[in-house]
Amino acid sequence: MSGTVEAPPLSAKDKNSFAYLTIKDRLPVILSKIADSVYRLKGKIKETYGEEGTEDLKSVAGCISKLRNEVQTNKPVVPIQDGRSDVPVWNDHLKEIITTTGSPPKWFESPWLYVECYMYRRVQEAAELCKTLKDFDVFREQKEKSFFDSQQAILVLMEHLHNVETEGESGKQVDLKSLFEKFLRVSLWGNKCDLSISGGQDVAQRSSPLDQLHQFEPKILIDNTKDVFKCLQGIKVTKGHPACVDIILDNAGFELVTDLCFAEFLISFGLASKVCFHEKAFPWFVSDVTPYDFDWTINQLCASNSIYMSKLACKWKQYLEDKTWQVAVDDFWTLSFPFNEMESRCPDLYARLAKSDFIFLKGDLNYRKLVGDLAWPFTTQFTTSLRGFQPAPLCALRACKSDTVTGLRGGQADEVKAKDDKWMINGNWAVISFSDKLT
Ligand SMILES: O=P(O)(O)OC[C@H]1O[C@](O)(CO)[C@@H](O)[C@@H]1O
Ligand SMILES: [Mn+2]
């Protein structure tokens, strides 16, 4: 199935596309913000690293402004030049593309997925080339701000989770299915809060995430919640223990807290026995979770004045210690490949995921990679658009922020377009798309 060419890749070639807008406007803004934040940190870096730090900062700023110029003038992509372990993969892939197409990719002409991922890798190259700032996260300030600005929503959510658990423990009958539905939706809508779509504008969650659920309900275009729930319960029956679940994380800040709460719910209500969170190896698409962000978030929650937050977060630390929860990082998540190439390009990760009982994939970029970032007819079956990627039963939880989607009913796209012209890209519409093992 993976051999058939089903649809063309999204690309800035199409001037009416979101890809075009992204490369023309959004990416340059993101790069300018990086330069701003680098300058803001000048004093601090000088204090910590001295002259060497100042030199490194200048070099980062120089690389970023060069990159911005390359994007805006549609320059050909060049090899990565730092010492990270993924350099051969990036550079061999570039050679592969040149062999197939005859020339290196260009920003406004090549597949959007490739050039956008490449941009974030080049941002990392700027840090990698430094002596003192190798671990510098140019997006950290923004991520931490979005976490702090979402405090009220985090408190409401964690207090609710705490109360639900207390009720469960007291022996009171709980409606497991509707609770599952609720925490799944909170995690789904958590994906509205990414910093990349807004070019780093404020995306904190300020309202109660629970009160909003009802209002958001009609915005779920595909809702496979029942199948997901049934599948998780079925695993418990066939395996004799609750599922081992993998969550491919997306953004830090409020979204990460919603994912942690969802995982906590799965464990404490016996729908999962283990959860493995997959993180990005380096700063990615502005707000994605790195290992540092993950630990930082749990430490912040643990140190909170709220008893609900600190109690739950300290329990999570315990989960991490006793391996009920695990974290994993793989370079594959910060490469540009669609997921149907995982098995051949990164067999170890594929084999690892094939041992999972259930995989949740968060967010827009993971969705784009799932469906190959192709301009599919909207009514294409979701499973078809996976093009053979099915290490385990999986579910995509994604607020729509790019112009690709599959699995819609006939006529549904027109209906929603009539209500909201920007439905594919504004993050106000979402999908809960499930696919079981291919038969
Ligand atoms: O954090 P998410 O949900 O993957 O979204 C990332 C953003 O990056 C893009 O994939 C490309 O800019 C958008 O479509 C989306 O706004
Ligand atoms: Mn993201």
C-alpha cells in the first residue's frame, strides 16, 4: 500500500495554501522572535559564561538572521554542519532528494514538511555550533511563560482530577466511559495551545478547560472516542492486565499538563498499567516538549502551593521512579520523515512502538507526519492515509492547524467551511481519529 502515490505533498508552491503563508510570514516571524529573545538574555549569558558566552550569542544571532534570509529569498537547502548524531541522516537524506529531483530543495518549491522541519534543525545547529550554549533553548522563555499564564486552568483541571480520584477510591460508582471521554477531550483541546501557530503570541489557557468542553463539542469533526475506549478495555480482557500505552507528546505548557492528567486518569482507573511519554530531543516547532521541559513541568507542579497540584505531581515523580511512567527520546521525532517511513528509516523505534498496546499521537505536526502531509481528498479513510504505518492501534488527538485532513464524511468539509472559512488552520476544529491494526 505504501507504494501508491495517493496525493501531492503540501507545499508553498501553492500560493493559496497555509504552507505558503507559513513560509512567507510565520517562519520569518518565529526566527525574528528567536533573535529578540537571544538579545534579551545577553546580560544573563554574559554573567554565566563570560566573554565566551557573549561570542556564542553573537554567533547564534548571526546564524538565525542568515537562516531568515535564506528562507525569505528561497535559497536552496544546504547540509547541516554541526556534530549532532543525526547529521548523517539529514545530509544523506538531502543527497537522496538531490538524486531523485535533480536539485536541492527550496523553501517555496519543495514539500512543506521537509523544509519546515529543516528550519528547526538549522535553529538547533546555531546552538550546536556554540561552545557554551549547546543546550540553550531559544524557546524556553516562551514555553515557561505559557505554563505560568495557564496556572488557573491547570489548577481547575488538577483539582477536578484529584476529586474524581477521591470519589473513585471511596467506592462510589463512577461512569468510567464519560470520565474517559472528558479527560481525552481535555487533552485534545490542550492542543489548541501551541506557540508555533501563533508565532509565539500568547496562547495560555485562561478559561476553565472543563467548562469549555461542552461549547467545543460541535467542533470535533471526527470522534472515535468510543472505539478508543473499547480498544483499551479489550486489551485489558485479552492481556489480563491494563494496556501499556505510548503517548507521542506535542507541546509543553498547558497541553503537557493535560496529557499528564490523561495519563494519570488511565493509570488510576485501570485503563493503562504503564505509560511511556515520547519527547523531542531538542527544541522543536517552538513549543514541543523536550526532556528538560518535562522535568521542569513536573517539578513546578510539585512545588505548587496547591495541594491538588503538588500531591498529584509528586505521585507522578513516584511513577517515574517505579517505571509506571517512562520517558523516551528518539531523533526520529525531530527528522522530517512521514511516519510510514519509520519502519525502514528507524526500525528500532518502530519495533519499540510495535510492542505498545496503544499509541496516542498528539497535535498537528504528528498528524501531518501520520498522513504524510499530503493533500488528501477529505473523505479518504484515515487508515488509508496512514499508508501502512500501524505499529499498534493508534489515535490522533489533533486540533486542525494545517490544510490536510482525512476521514471526513462526504459533504462535511463544505458544511464546516460554510461555518468557518479557516476551519483547517485556526485550531478551533479537531479530530479524534482512531485506527486499529491493519488487517
Ligand atoms: O504543535 P502542533 O499542534 O504540532 O502544531 C504545530 C504547528 O506547526 C505547523 O504544523 C506548521 O507551522 C502548523 O500546522 C501548526 O500550527
Ligand atoms: Mn508542537
